[in-house]
Amino acid sequence: MSYVLDRRLNSKDKSAVNRQRFLKRYRKHIKRAVSDAVSDRSITDMDRGEQIGIPQKDLQEPVFGHGSGGYRERVLPGNKEFVRGDRIKRPNGGQGGSGSGQASDGGEGVDDFVFQITQSEFLEFMFEDLELPNLVKRQLSSIDTFKMVRAGISEEGTPNQLNVVRSMRSAFARRIAMGAGKRRECNRLREELDKLPADDQVQRAAIAEQLEMLERKLARIPYIDDFDLKYNIMRKQPQPSSKAVMFCLMDVSGSMDQRTKDIAKRFFILLYLFLQRSYEKTEVVFIRHHSTAKEVDEEEFFYSRETGGTVVSSALRLMKEVIADRYPPTEWNIYGAQASDGDNWTNDSPVCHEILSRQLIPQLQYYCYIEITDRGHQELWQYYEQLAQSHADGFAIRSIEDYPDIYPVFRELFQRQAKNA
């Protein structure tokens, strides 16, 4: 068996393989640091790398040691206190102070180990084991994705298409077929030679000459011939594409204070980074709403200061119009994510329930709603709770109270589901 050792170097001349092994070993500390970074960072720094600290006690290797007690034999040098046969008393325990720190009379200690992970590694840990729920492959009318698949064996082709196994099998069969008769004749002559008396030199020489001639003919059979070469036939096979669109609906009404808006933006930035890193053919539609809804670009979605009253149904109606205009459900996996503080015009919450249950949810793969509040839930939550109960697979609601809740809630909403056997 052959082994391939990857000795390529990355930055600072450290082995890439050893670095991955190190990251895997201290995954628990890294994931904790990633989770803390989501709540501590500014919005613009959400995707950069991170400095990770590992306590010194976690760097020590576990070892087996012998405890005090038992029967031991030792050879000690001569001294003034003991003679042969004396018993040495066990040392008294509990002497000296002990604590959790590194303090000592020598003024020495060991600091925690600190290292840096790259942006790519940071995002990998952040979005590990996450996926878009219920994503399915859909056959598109204009296919631009192909996969090369084998379509048989040919006796003509290019060297890069050579099928080594088939070629060697053909060569082996040809050598057996071409040399079978000669090998049988060689075996017969050897048996005849063994039966001849040792003093019959003339006959033995004639048989030996025939054997030598047959062996030369067997040796001239080529190990591999052009006839043996077999080539793979490859063809393009169109592949169904998993195209998805994510609708991000954010409440920017007057009831949303700056802290609440900041939490909502952090959630949507996590979602945006996750989609960018994990899926190629994914579009994002940004919708801001107060008393009216408007489709905006990424810059306006995160940084505009426009505000007003609260009519949540305006965002759902706009989402329905965009789907009908640009994203047919037969070709797209459609998702929605909504963030709000739960405040809504009194008569509008039943309208939201009606639009979602009858018009949107049948077209969606998944819809999640997060309510950012540290007080009791209001009427909008109660109507959405009914939808979550009646559409458990495609509708989810969660509550966020403060910054540390953002990342755990995000992972809970998009956790990879176990595949059914």
C-alpha cells in the first residue's frame, strides 16, 4: 500500500496537515470563540478571522503516574542518617499551599496559548453542519451544468482516457491465449526429458533444443500490445440544479429601537454569509418594511435609516409579487426569513396569517420568523405560532432577547437534519 504525505507549507512555514489536526483537536475552544465573536463584533467585521485562546491546563497531555504507597525496593547512596535495613517514613501530605493560579517563589509561569485562525477557517467553524432545509434539485429549462459520465469502452481514444484495468486484463488474456499451446508443448517435452536415460545424450540434446526454441517464442510474446489498449468513452450528462432564493424581510418601523435593529442586522448578515459560502446558485432578495414595504439592495438594507409605522403584511404581499414575477416555484427553492420586534397594527396580524397559510407557505421550502424582544409575545407571535404547529416541517419561529442568543438561534434554525435511511 502506498502513502502520500502532504508536506506543503502554509504561512509561517507550518504544515497544513498538522494545522488541520491541531484545529480538529481544539475544536471545542474554537467554536466557543466563534460564537462569542458574533455578539461582540461590529457588523462590518463579522466575517474576518479570530484570535483564539486556549487555557494552559488544556494543553497538557494526560499521563499515568504512580501514587504513593505499595512496596518498593531502592538502592540509595550512603548517608549519615540511614543504615542498611532502615525503613523510610512516608512523606507527610498537605505541606505547602496550593491554588488554581501559576504563582511561585521563582517568578515563573505559563501563559494561555493564543493563535489566529484565518477568515476561511472562521467561516468554516461558524457554518459547520448547517444547510438550507428541504432543498431539492429541480430540472431547469435552460441547463448550464453538466457532469462527465462513462458511456462504455472503446479501442480508440486519447492517453488521458486510458482504462488501465481493462487494458491490463486484455493483455493478460492475450498472453495466455497466444502462449497456451507452446506452454503445453514445453511441459510435454520436460516430462519426456525426465523419462530419458542419462546416457542418451543425442535425444536429450534434441529435446533441449526444442525447449529452448519454444521458450524464446514465449519470451517474444509482447507484454502489452496496441490491440490490448482500452479507452473510456465519456459523455456530458445534464445535471439538475439546486437554485434557491432567500427573501430577507426586516422590520424597520418606529417600534424597532437601534439595539433591536442591530440584532436583526447581525442575524441577516450571518444568513447572507452562510448562503454566499455554502451555495453557488442562490439569490437574496432584501425587503425593508414599516407601513409600506420596498425591495432594496444590500447597502440600503443594512444601512438605511428610513422608518415609519408597522404593517407587516405589506412585506408579505411584496414577497408574493416578486415570486410571481421572477421566481416560479417549479424552478426555484424559495425560502423566507423575517425579523421583527412583534409589534404590528392590530388588524394586520390575521391578514399576515392568511397570506402565509394560503398563498406563500404552499410555494416555500422553508420560512423562519425571529422575534427580537425581552418582553412578552404579542398578537403576531400568536398567529405565527399557529402556523408553526400546522406546518412543522416548513415553518419555524424563535425568540431572541439579546446578542448572545443570535448565533445559537441561527444554528438551531438551519441545523443539518439527519437523513432517513
